[in-house]
Amino acid sequence: MSACSNPKTSMRAQLLLPRSGRPSSAGIDMLANYPAQGMLNAAHRLAPMLDARSIAVVGVSERANSFGLRLAQAVTSANFSGRIDFINPRYESVLGRPCRASLGDLDEAPDLAILGVGGRNLEQSLVDAIGSGAKSAVIFDACNGKATDGAPLLSRLKDIAREHGIAVCGGAGMGLINVPSGCVASFYGASHLKPGGITLIAHSGSVFTTLAMNDPRYRFDLLVSPGQEIGATIDEYIDYAVTRESTKVIAIFMETARNPAGFQSSLKHARQRGIPVVVCKVGRTEESARMARSHTGALAGSKAAYEAVLEDCGAISVQSIDELMNVASLCSTGRLPGPGGAALVTDSGGLRELAIDLAAESGARLARFSNRTVHGLRQVLPQHLEPSNPLDCAADLTEDFSKPFEEVLTILSDAEEVSMVGLEADLRDDYVYEEKLLDLALCLPLRTSKPCFFYSSFGRANNFLLGARLIDRGIPCINGIGETLNAISKLQEWSERRGEAADPFPKDSEGVVASWQARLSLPKPIDEHEALALLSSFGVPVVDNEVHDTLDGLKAAAKRLGYPIALKTAAEGVEHKSDVGGVLLSIRDERELEQSYGRLGATLGPRAIIQNMAPRGIELAFGCVKDPDFGPLVMVSAGGTLVEHFGGQQFALAPFNESRALDLIDRLPISRLLDGIRGNEPVDKVAAARALSSFSVMCAVLGDAMNEADVNPIVVTAKGAMAVDALIVPAADLARKVA
């Protein structure tokens, strides 16, 4: 008999705990009798939780100031149209609603069981929920205690959820709210919330409540506090939100991705659907990561890896919750920018100048007005006002003060070079100096199908109520010029990247891959000569080189290569040759070769690498490490001695194409040297990008067999790019050293 078919009978027939509330081992074992739960909506596992039609609340109370009372009040605060059942054997009713003694007494299985009980009762409560046929559950408790078998309670609850396929939100969270349906599975009321386009997923319960309870400008579709992710991970919440037509943007405050592959997949799903995902990832510093572990048991992961993942998967990375909500607000109406730049209309010449300065700092792209647009603006602007972006439209304070604003907004709404329109004015809750300007702001969405927004020049403007009026009409309101321009920049960058082509794998490299996988599987180090051969086989240009262990062999090689040459030790186990005097450069003839080899062989042995001297150029470095969550992570930076003068690194998940590689190189501080400065000849950045892309493919296909790769330097000249030195650490060799 299915536990879902008749929950009342099945619960009493298969009672798991005695009435004392203390568990029996037989009771725990009987969990095996409960099958995995069915789903309310076959389209997604989390539908019964996030779009529940019936809920049961365990642990309600009428005791003043109790958690159970707060929970009961919150659950009933938002006009939920579905069935609500209260569970507590001590009460016949709570808040005028009938109260059942147990989940097993319900006539129908609930979609969602809200478990408002403490640690010692949690295990049994989750077991009871499964026995009642509940399809999902919410847990608020931090789950710090012990389970009935002495194991950590959190681990036991995760085991139960996994074994029986029940979706569980929490613990150590604030639950969830579905604003359109009025389903409140939280102990914070939601009667003040109005539905909108933002889905918020916050590992921090405080962030959940701060954003849900403070600012009426934010309009939410779903709010979720996954906490410890007992029975559902963050990727599942993202994936479900993407399926909802009402979700226009997903805002995430996260500590970690417990299912890394699923996280990447869900972000890519959102990108395919054209839904921006804005992420504030904490744990970027070592101390912050340590706190994340103690907070929700999250392993925060590498900052570089997460930044690379977010960019690779098309998400928007932000640094604070203010930035998170500014960007989310800008996206929340579902209007997203196309080609072109932003047009800003303001009532102040000084603020116009500040906007230009801050746009340059933030990277926000302001529209360059076409001749046609400039001509149209000249026809409507007072003679002393300049038709350039941002536009100062403040003329004399007459009854026609708002007329230039209206005419300018009409022109900009039709301008092809304008992708979004913003209006700034000193309008506040307690003061509106020009009612017609407010009317213009409220009517902006009727003038254009482009994204439009209102912004205040001051970050602490008193305009919460005004902002609520504006968002009611589909106009986001952002405070602060710098904050606004930063949000614009983030959205523009997302819009440009969402159509990028997929990264390529070479189709003819199977044989090359197989042979190198076999070589890397041997518990034997790879020397520089072999490392350069590996790079070359994947299309990375390398300096001509040979390896020999006799002087005669080196002399013959020098004749083939041509002087001047470099001589390096190839002694096994020497990874950093220059540190031990193992690199001799600019050897001009056979006599110098004999002398150099004599010195080298006397201290480091006979085996040596001989190679052409690299041409003079700009030096870069490529690197790759294997991130434990996301796989091969490629790094590019200044190389050689230039790294001391040009800091900065760029990271990306492997593999990536030449366009992405060129973008990474352009972000480096050293890129201005590559472009040629002070009369120097520019070098071939495209060749460097091609080499970096090829290196990323190598790292991707050999990622499991290769623990680390370091190419330094890559010399870039006007004629191309060339790897001069390389270090490859096979995973098998690392395992041998550890053993």
C-alpha cells in the first residue's frame, strides 16, 4: 500500500515512534516501508514545495511570544487559497483553526509539511511527514544535535530525505514564500508583499528577511531560504524558478554549491531561457569561508573558480546585497536591453557631469547619439542645453518646465542607438517639486518597450513609497548615481554575453588525447621537453628543442637549431631549474656550449635540454589547476619578470574559444603593453589568444590525468606566440609522491 493512498490509515498502521516521543530502532528501520513520494507537478520535483496547494504546520501554539504562535500567524498572513492544517496534540484549535493531534490524523496528504519543532523532535517529525504522504517539508531548526542512533542529526535528516526522495527546505533557514499564491512557509508574515518578477534564493536567513521585509520597491515571485539544503540544493531552486513564467530574474545570496554540476547546469538553463541570474557569492576570503562552514556547513570553495563558473554560465556576479537588488530590480520587469547604450535624462548639469565620470569608472556604456537623434533633440531643447548623453533637461522654472523632458523622452524611446532609458529627478516621498515630472516617470513604460527606470542622485533618498508607486507601473527605482551605473554595466555585460557561441572541442584529437592520457597515467614525472611536446600536440606553438645526455648529441642538435641557443638541465625531479643554476642562456658557439655543458653536467647530471633562444617579446604565463568542484581552471597573467610589474590574473573554466581567450588577455594590466605603447610595436594578441584557447582544450580533455600545468613564459611578438618553458604534473606522479 502506498503511503500516499491513505495517509491516515498508513500512519496508524505503521506507527514509527511510541507515544513517549522516544524513538525505537524498529521504528527507524520501518522507514524502508515508505516509498519515494509522488510529485504534484511532474515537471519538477520542487513543485509541491514551492507551489504547494495544501500545507500542514507542525508545532503551532497560542502561547504568547512563542515560536509556534509566530509561525501560525505567518502561515495565515497572506490569504493562501489552499488548505492549511494545524498540528499540535495539546490544542483543539489555534487562531480559530482546528488543530489535529498528528500528521497521521489528516484526511489528505499535504503537499508541504512545515516542521516548526526543535532538534530532539525533528527526526520523528520528518519521519511522520513521510508517513503521512507529505510531498515536501520545511525545517527551521539548525539541526545541531544528535540523531536517535547517535549520528549527527543533520546527516541523519539528509539521509532520510535522500532515501525517500522528499524535498526538504532548510534547516537553519527562514523557509519560503510564494508571493502570488500566498503560501507562507516561514515564521515571518508576508501580507505586505506584492507579487513581482524577482525570485530570491538566500542561504542566509537574515538576508532573506532583510530583503523581504524592508523595501516595498522589491517585488518578489518566490523567496527561498535553503539553509543547510537537507533535501534540495540551490541548483534545484534555480531550475524550478526558471520554469515559472512569473520569474523574470533570479537573485542569489550563496555560500556554496553543494551540487557543482547541477549548479552549472541550472545557470545555463536560465541563460537559455533569457532569465538573468544575479549572484552574491560569499566566502571569498579565507576567514569568510571558515564562517560559512560554521554557519550552514558550507564549503565555500575557491573565489577564482566561482567567478569563472558564474561568467562561464552567464550569471552576473556582484559583491553586496545592495548591488544584488539594484541589478535584480533593473531586470525585474522582464525588459532586457538589446544593442546600444543607456540614455540618461536628468534635471541637473552637475549630476550629469558626475554621471559621465562614474560611467567611465563602472564600465557602463552610454549611448552615442546619432546625427538624427541630435537633430531631433536640438529641436526640443532650450538653446543653452547640450544634446549629448546624459541629457540635462532643466530649463527655466516655468509652467512648461517638464515639456523638454517629455519631448526628449519621446525621441530617446525611438532612437535605435538607445537600449534603455533612465530618468533622474529630485522626487521624494515628502516633496515633489514638479508633479508633471512624476507623471512622466509613471508613464515611461507606455512610451517605449525598452527597459526604463527612475534613479535618484542620492543613495539614501527618502523615496521608498515613491519607489513602490513606480514599480507598480513597471518602473524600477534605484538610489544613487554610482549604484545605478554599476547596475547598468552589469546588465549590459550580461546582455552582450548571453548569445556567445558554445566552446569548441577539437574533433580530430581522439588519438592524441588517448596517447597522452596513457602517458600521464604512468607514475613518472614529465620533463620540460615532453611537456613542450604535449603543448605542441594540442596546437600551442613551442620553441624548437631537443633533449640529449651527451655532448656530441647536444653539438649535433645545436647545428640543427642554430646558435644562439639555451641549455637547461633535464635532471629528474628538478622543477624550477633557475633556482639551482640549471638554465644557461645565449650560448653563441660550440666552444661556449662545451663550457656550459661541463658546468651543468658537473652539478646536475648529463641529461640536458637544448633549445633556440626565444625572440624578444612580451611575456605571458598560462596555468591550470584542478578545482575539486568544477574541474580544470585556467589562469592567464603576465609572465617571466613582468609579473612583478604587472599584477593581475584572469581565470576561466576550460575549455573556451579564441574570443573568450582574447577577452581574458584584454582584461590583464599588461594588455596595454601588448597593444604597443610609447612607440613600441604592438604584438600579435590574436596568436596569444589562440594559444591560450588551445591550452584550455588540452586542460579540459586531460583534466583527470593532469593535476597541474604551468607554461611560463609564453613569448608574444608581432609574428606570433611561443611557449618557452612548461611544467606538467601528472595526477599519477602526484599520487606516487604522496604515497
